Amino acid sequence: MNIKDQINQDCKNAIKAQDELKSTTLRMLKSALHNEEIKKQDELNDAEICNILNKEVKKREEAKKLYLQGNRKELAEKEEKEIEIIKKYLPAQLGDDEIEKEVMATIKTIGASGMQDFGKVMKELMPKLKGRVPGDKVSEILKNKLGGS
């Protein structure tokens, strides 16, 4: 079963179970996926679905941060719960150690020696890590390894 079918099935189950938060969150996901399919004029593959899910997680993380700044803890908690629901449909995220190993291997393969090689390394790394790691996290680790702060 692909990710989209799983979301549809879980949404039906959440509606039947009268799980308001889960059903609302999954409906928003279905809507985002549907809108993207309309733009593309074709079915989405799992990689494209993962990209959309990552964008949705990022939106909610930004909203959560703003709610916390505005001292609205109950809304921040709601965003956190939505993030947890969405992350269930994403592939397992890599830890910092695994990202670092991948970064070091790529640096060694390319023979990168400094920040001037940053773009080359990122170009090589991101297709390997796409959907399993946020790009900004990879960028941060790579900058540390190449000596840029």
C-alpha cells in the first residue's frame, strides 16, 4: 500500500473513530496532495508525496514556534500533535551520526577541501538523503565539516 492509500484509509478510520484531530489533519494532507496532483496533472509518486509531507511538517513547526513566542501553549501543542500524525507517513529520519557519516563519505569521494566545494558536495548529497533529512540540517553539518561557520 502506498503512502496516499494509507493516508486515505487512516482518514476513514479516524472519521469512524471520531478522532477529531487526526481526521482533520489527514483531511488537510489529502487536500494538499490533491492540489499538488491538480498542478501536476498526474498522480504523485511516493517521493513527491514525501516532499509535500515534509513541507506540511515544516509549516506546522514554524506555526508552533510562533505560538510559543506568543505564549499560546495550547495551540503549539495542537501543532505538535499534527506533526506527530504527519511524521508517521514519512520514511524514518536519519540521526545526526548517520548524516555525518554520509557527509564525510561524500566529502572524501569528491575530494572537497573547503567551503568553495560546498555546492558540489550538497549536489551529490541531497539526492541520497532526500526525504530522510531536512536540507538545512545537512547544510549545517556540511558547513561544520568544511570549516565554514
